[in-house]
Amino acid sequence: MTDRKHRILAVSSSGGHWKQLMLLSDAFEGSEVWFACTDARQGIRYELANFVAIEDYSQDEPLKMLKGLYGTFRILRRIRPDVVLSTGAAPGLLCLLWGRVFGARTIWVDSIANSEGLSLSGRLAQRIAHLVLTQWEHLATETGAQYRGSII
């Protein structure tokens, strides 16, 4: 039997979502981590050995989202993570969906920017993810997401 490290796919859109994901990256120590971002430059900027760029899209772009559904499927099929974690937005949600299909544990961390309610992707993640986290304590009671502190 091999002592294979847990394989984690950590995925987010660019900007604040990516910054929050990077703040979580120390928690992945001891695991084989793959990062995915909608900004291909981030892999070079952070000198990430295991990095893949993903298409960016939103709910207002159904054709791009359909293409993204196929793109994220290919990534998950290739990487075969044990855990998929996303800080948002839509591309991360699709990765969580495929993570469930492939038998991975799935975690959604809603952005700190969403102080008045979960994001649309966060609300959808509640139907998909094994664990949905909010960074606002009052939202945990209101939404059913769990609060375990904030990243920032």
C-alpha cells in the first residue's frame, strides 16, 4: 500500500477570491496541491508547480459556462483530487460539481465580501458541497453555512 498524499484542487476566480485562496494555502501543507485560477499569470506570479488556468465566466454567459463545464470536467478527470476547495466564483462552483461526481470531498468558502448574505454561487454550493463556510458569524445562523473564522 502506498502512502500517497491527499491531492487537493484549490480553485478560484482572480482578484479577491484568489487572494483569499492564497491566504488559505498554508493549511494545505503536507498535501499534493493543484491550484486553478481564471488568471493564468497567477501560476507564474506565485511560482506554483501544479497550476492550471481555467476559463472565466458568470451566470450571465451561459454559452461560456457550458464550455467551462467541459473544461472543468477535463481538469478534474486529469487531476483526480481527493478534495476540491473553492473560494469562488462560478468556475469554482463547477469544479465542486465535478468533484462530487468523481467522489472528492468538496468545500466552499464564501468570500469575505459577502457580509449581508451568501453569494449566488455560495447558495448553489450549499446544494453541492460537503461543507460550506461563511466568514461572517451572523450568516452562519441565517444561512446554515458554517462559521469557523475569517481568512482576512
